[in-house]
Amino acid sequence: MPIGTEDQGQSERIITAAFEIISTRGYANVSMRDIADKAGVVLSQLNYYFKNKEGLFKEVVRIMIGKYLQEIESSLVAEESPKERIKSLINYFRKMLKYNPELFRLLYDFTGLALWSPVFGDLLSELFKDLSDMIEKYIMKNLKMSELKGYSTKSLSRLILGAMFGTGIQVLLDDDDDLLESLNAMQVLFE
């Protein structure tokens, strides 16, 4: 049965509330009651739309992944050369860490959960694969093979992604602008 306009409004409010509360308090510190209260719905509505806590959080992760992928691909497509694209990717990460750290906190929180939950593991594994594939497609594939020093474009794409997310964790743990600047060191690979 298709969801009506009012139902869409409630389910969207629930997802928005879940996103906001989890990104500020963390997965472990959030109850379904907290989310229902924040969304302004009765607790049974969460189960109606999402069956259980895992179903709701899975939807939050799915939406978060879509947001990340869309924004990152847009930043990569907007530039012409691999050097400009890596710079754009770095700037995207820097801006997100500085102005929207909640999205990163949510990603890291769900990454930890993904280590123990096959459902979340599959979702986050797909996210990292998609991000690595984007880096490979938009940045690495346009480099001359001699610039890759014998490494595959897939391996270098994963290295770049891992370095950026690792730096992101450090930035969130230690609010130091020098750490944000360290993302720029990635550009050394393209000079």
C-alpha cells in the first residue's frame, strides 16, 4: 500500500529526528522513545514505519550514504583535472568536518556498529566501495600509469579514502586546525 502524504510527513520526521539525535548523542545513547519524542510521534509509529530500531537506523544510514555519495560526486564532476578533483575532494572533506561534523560523527558511529552487525556492515562496505570507485573513476583513471609508480588505481583510491577518513577521526577527536590542514598533504601525490 503506498504511503500517503501524511504518512510520508511522519516517516520523514522520524528519520530527521533519528538523524539529528544520533548525530549529536551517538547511537548507544539514543532510545526509540528519544526519537519518537523528538519527532513528535507516539512510539508505536516508529515500529509501524520501520519495524524495529535496526530498521530505522538502517534507513538513516541509507539516506546518509545517498547524501555523501551525491555531494562527493558533484564536487568531483565539477572539476576538470585529477589535481583539481583531488583538491575539490579535500575541500569537501574540510568543509564537512568544519561546518557539518554531525554527518561525520554519524558515519563513524555507524562504522563502529557495522563491525558487529552484518546489516550495517553491508551498507557501510558498499559506501566505502562506492567512494573508492568514485576516486578511482574521477581522479586516478585520468593519471598516466607512470605517475602511479606501479600501484593499481584501485589500491591508491582506497589509500586516499582511508587517509581522509582517518584524518577526519583525528579532527573530530582533537579540534585542531592543523589537522584539517593535513588533508592538503594528499595533494603531494598529484604534483
